[in-house]
Amino acid sequence: MTPGTASGAVPDAGVWAAPGRVNLIGEHTDYNDGFCLPFALPLQVTVAARRSAPGRWVARSSWASPAVEFTADGLAPGSVTGWGAYVAGVVWSMLDSGLDVPGAELEITSDLPSGSGLSSSAALECAVQRALLDLGGLSVPGREQALLAQRAENAYVGMPCGVMDQSAAVLCEDGHALFLDTRSGAVSQVPFDIASRGLAVLVVDTRSPHRLVDGEYAERRSSCEDAARQLGVAALRDATLPDLGVLPGLLRRRARHVVTENQRVLDTVALLSAGDVEAIGPLLTASHASLRDDFEVTVPRLDLAADTAVAAGAFGARMTGGGFGGCVIALVRSSRAGEVAAAVAKAFDAAGFGAPETFLAVPSPGARRLS
Ligand code: GLA
């Protein structure tokens, strides 16, 4: 990438935000060079930042004390841990790419629940990064911003995620879902103003803790890489269903999820582009089944929430994000959202699960300066 310098006035201070996301469809495809279709939430991380002495950063958050402080000297993966690693990781990644990152004091707040699979980590990274870019008068294209933040998470925090969450946090637009080709970096904004059509995406936070830093996510990723190697392709993006027969059983199922999920993303985008929103419902439900049966990243609460939502009249429902807990999304008629949410709450109660949280997801803008 080519670090650039922005023209125009460089602020000394300001307030920046980056959103969480749900992924409409295209799960565990991003690290296979595949397709995904996230949209940003109105829930976000907000950073009030001011430029300060060069080579030193201080970050305070509303959810943890004490403040995190670090300097450019000795900044390396592992040098800051806990939530501060996301901040230090961004500074490290930016410095490492040759950007002249200004020293800064950062006050961070968030209305995004963490551990719910709504991408609070990427929101934190991208809000901090956007603040530092603007305070430094630095201009970096959106795709490169997403890659820099992903590198912070991969190489500094140690979570081998793909680029979907950071891309959503940077590139999403109001009223649209982001169709992302993770191989080429090409994006297109797919109109998703479903409220005007009497539809809504209901998010059910199952409140089962999801921990992606644990080994399961990394294990899925390396199974996919292993499958691609055995097939002799660069990534599972390049495989077709008939190719998969040569793989041993478990790898075949993992790869089948990725191959079929990529196709479901393309089919979803085609339906949305044709204005046929309700028709994506069965694709969402099929995605959940594939994540449950072939990729094995669902848990009983996710399955119960998705099944109950569909039984209660949703057009389709699926887990969203990495899995192993977190959230389900359901496409519903707006007038029936309350009924579907109540059915899920009742089913959770009957199963002895704690009450889920539900809210409607409105497609919102990506990272930006607020003031
Ligand atoms: C997490 C990762 C993403 C993506 C999803 C699964 O959210 O951060 O890169 O792999 O899981 O689609």
C-alpha cells in the first residue's frame, strides 16, 4: 500500500465511530477467498481522540480500567494484552506499514455488546484507526484500512480472522449490505432498505458466550486450508462440489459448506438485486443448516433460535458471525417481529436457557468522523 497524506485541515481532536455488523450470509468464506454480505449496525464504538506527544498513546475505555499506555519503543505483538491489544495492535500495524502515526490520547466508549459475535473487536480497531489516520492527516483507501486492522488482529492480537468484519466496519453504507469479494477486494453496495418494504432483520443475541480466540475458529480455518491443499487449489473459492469427492469425510463436509455458502451469497445478491427480498429466506435457513451439519460451528441455543424463528413465521433464519455462540438473524415481516421474538424467548425459557436479547438491525454507515 502507499501511505498517503490527506489534503485539507488536519484536526487536533475530534470524535470518530465505527460500527458492529451482522453478516446477512457468507459465513466462514472470507478466509477462503470467498464472498460475504455483511451490513453495519447502528451499535458502534466511539473514540474521542486528541493528538499528543509523538510516539506515545494513552487509551481509556468505559468498560475497563486502568488506562492502557504504550510507546513506539518496544511495541511488538504481545507487548500489550487484554482489550488494549486491539488499540496497540492498530498502532503497531499502521507503524509497520510505514505510516507516520501521531501520538494520541483516546477515550473509548461502546454500545456494542462484546462477545456477542457482532464484531466489537473490528469496530474498536477501525474506530481507533480512523481517528489516528485523521489526526495524522493520513489518507488510506478503505480496503487498505480494513487490511491494516485485520493485520492488527491476526498478527498482534493473535486471532486468525478473515477480512469481513474490518471491511464491514470501514466500508458499509447506510441502507445497504456490502457484497465483498475477499479475493479481489471488490465491493458493491447492495440496496437493503427493507423497512420500506415492511420487512426487518430481527437479531437474537442468544447470550451464549462466543470465544473466537479459542482454538475452534483456527481449527476450521486450517481444515479449509488443508482441504484446498489436498485439492490442489489456491483456496476453497476455486473448488466445485464434484471436486470434493476425493477428500476424506470431515474435510469434505467442511469444504462443502464453503463451496455451497459461496453460491448462496451469489444467489442472495441476485435476488436482492432483483428486488425479491423475501425469497432470500430459504437461503438463510440453508446456510444455518450447512453451518450446523457440515461446518459444525453452531450450538444448541443458535439452533433453537433459528428453528423457532422459522417456525414462528420468519422467511428464514441463520446464525451470524463466527458461531460457537453469539447471534441469530431472522428475516421477518416487520409487523410480525414481536411475535417471532416472543416465540424465541418462550422456547428459550422452556429449554431452560437464559432469556435472549432481541433487536431490529438497521443497515448503517461504516467508520466516520462524528465531530
Ligand atoms: C468472525 C471472523 C470473520 C469471519 C467470521 C465467519 O467474525 O472475524 O473474519 O471469518 O467469523 O464468517
